[in-house]
Amino acid sequence: MTNLTDLFPAVPTYTPAMMEFDGSSGYYNKGTLTTTGNKVTAIASFECGTQAATAYVMYLTATHQRCAVLIDTAGKVFCVSANSVNTVICRLITANSYDDGLRHTVMYSFDADTGVAILIVDGISDIDTGHGSYVAPTTGTLSTGASGSYNVGASNVPANYLNGQIGFCGHREAYLTNWSDFFYTDGSPRQLDTIGWTQWNAGTFQTPMMTFDGSTAGYVDTYTSAGNKESGVVRFSRSTFSTNDYEVIYSISDTYQRLLIIVFSDDYAAATLRQGRVQMQVMNSAGTVICRLISPVVTDGNVRTLKWEFDGDTGQAVFFINGVDADQTGHADRIAPTTGTLETGSMQVAVGYWGASGKHFEGDIGFCGHRDTSDLDWSDFMQADGTPKEIDEIGWKQWGGQPLFWNKGGLMTDNAGSAGVMTKNGTITGPSGGWPLFWNEHGQGSNNQGSAGDMTENGLIVVGNGGN
């Protein structure tokens, strides 16, 4: 039976605000960027009138331009990629003009490994192969490395400023063709999943995570702790390992352990009943363990989400993994939570290791952070199967206030919490899981939701059109 909604789909009502660029000084810039591979995808909504000169919507370079989207004085959209010796190996140009003052959404994707590319504007493949500047996509090697930069609203010089508006804007180092997951046929944007980045993964939910090398890797910072409460969340995966030792997932400590989340090797001899399991441990200010909770075996390589909580005022704790209470209350090594005063003041917080002792984690960590509080609901952070939920990073509804540390992909050098960014040590790669380098639904590069960190705002940029 055919539903009426199939015949008459709802009119899109999602109209995110756009940023308005003045055409002479306004642009966003990320000046240091590491690029990899031979694939690029750029997506942007834009709105403009006739340009006085060729103007750039976005420009990604690594010595030479990997990906550029621009509008010429005739209103044609150009999408360009050059190889590592600065020879253009793809230049697609629209047949139609789009300088009509209306909102349009463009998707450009190019795979230099196979020599294929798409240019979709408002749901239509619009490529003028007869244009004098057209260069058919061909194979080649794009520029890569740490010399990259990314501009929105201007070229990399900067120059060729856009006089108009840009919103719903992002980039990923991948080849994608699923334009209809991003916008409707009239160019209206769709609301995107920014936890699993489903659309940026061609329809597959993938939680971004960072990969730690197990040797020197870890994030670290210091902050001032207060009170007797701790609450946090971390998504992790660890395959089976035999080192007769343990590895640290998350630690908060000074003289004693305010909180320690660790995973034991599968051959840990000092405590055989903890082999392959995660342990949450808390000490009081005198160094006495007042909480030790131990999970079932987790060293199977599967991804899990752990929500922990401890309240020293009430002597209560929470220890949930993938929506299930993981506290093995009958475990012989368990120490039931009890009341106690936690150590306060200057604390070291580390992800993937524990201070001078090392104990470096080898595996993946993401969706990670903590706050000195309690009474948070695990179901606000994850589904019953452990799949993370979208976290409000403005009002911090789930956290009950801004956490001290937080990054949904585990990229702790881009801390969204209040305590400042962490320092990266050793080899940490990622994020995996299809996280775009840049993404903001309003085109606001200074609030980048992607993995590459916030961009710098330059010149005159103001909030333009849009209702959400």
C-alpha cells in the first residue's frame, strides 16, 4: 500500500542560518592542516548575487589545491582539484548559473585513485563538459602532508572573497556520492547526524574514535578538582592482549587515585579473577580504596560505552557498559562503594595512560569526558546497546552543566569542556569513523564540529539568513 507521504513528501522546514561574508575581508581560515589520501568531498550551501570577480566558497590546499569550490562572474560553479605537481586533473563547471540570490547546495566529490567525480547542485548533476575550461577527471596523486590550509569564503592567499552567504558547510577526505543524504532536490539541507556521522559515512553509523599506540600515547592536562563526586563516560575497544599488566583508559589523580579506569591483560597473574576485565577504582584522601567495581570480560575487540559515577558523600556508584549494569557484585576482588573524602585541588587527568606510571592503552578511545558531579542518567548518554546519543554542547542538558573535559570523538586536544585543552603525547591517530575535517551547519568555521579544530574568523562576517 502506498502512503500519501510517499506521494506528497513533507516540505522541508529545516533552514539553518547562514553566515554572510562582506566580499572584501571576511573569511574563515585553518592555517595548519594535515591532509591524506587522494579523495575529497566538499559540501556547501551558498547564496549570492553577481560577483565582481571569481569568488571562492571554500579552498583546501596542501602545497597545491586539493579541492576548491568557486563561483565565477557568470554565476557558474567551478570545482577544481590539482595533483601534487600542480596540474589540474579535475575541473567541473556547471551549465547553469547560481548567482540569483537564492539558497543553493552543492556537493563536489573526486576520487583521484579511480579518476571519477561528481558535481551535484540542488539534487541535479550539473556538469558542462563543453565548457572551454572543463577538465575531465583523471587519476593522479593529490598533494598531502602537514602544509595544508583550509579557507571558507576566500582563496588561500587570501583573495577572491565571496560577497554572499555560506552555510551547511564541510569537507571530508573521502569519495562520497550520497548527496540525497545531505540535501533535498530543492537545495534545502537535511539535519545531519553529528555523533555517528551517518551521512558522511554513506549511510553507516560510525562513532569517531582515536587510536592509541600502547607505547607512549596519551592525552594529559591538570585542573583543580573539588568535592567528592565524579561522573564520566568513555567509549573504548581493546582486543585480547597478554602482557601480564594492565592499561589505563582514564585517570584522575594527584597523590592518590581520585578515579582510575583500567583494563587488565588476559594473563594478569597478580589478580587472575580480573583478567580481561575493566575496573573502576576510587581512593579517599588518605589513600584507602573506597570503591572497586569490576566488569565482565571486555577484551574481544568490540566497541563499548562505559558510564561511571561515584559519590563519596552518599557512598554510591554507577558502572554501566552498553546500557547494562556491569558491576559484578559477587566478584571476590570487588570493594563496595562507601562514603569518603576524595583528594581535591590540583589534579592530573589523563586519557590512555596514568601519569608517571605509564600503563599506556593500546586500542581505540572516543566519546570521552568527565565532570565533578553525580546523579547523571546513563541513558542520556547512550542507547541500550551502547550506541552514543547526541550530546547538547550548548546547554549541556545531559551533563547537567559544562563538563571539565569532553570530546565526542576522543580528540582531547579539542576539549569542549571548561578546563582547557589536553596535551597530546606519543602516537595517537584518527579520528576514525568518518569524522569530517570540517563541518558546521551554519558555515561558522570558528565553531567547527569536525576533527580539524576551530577555524580563525577574519574580517567582516555576520549571521545571515535562516531560521534554525
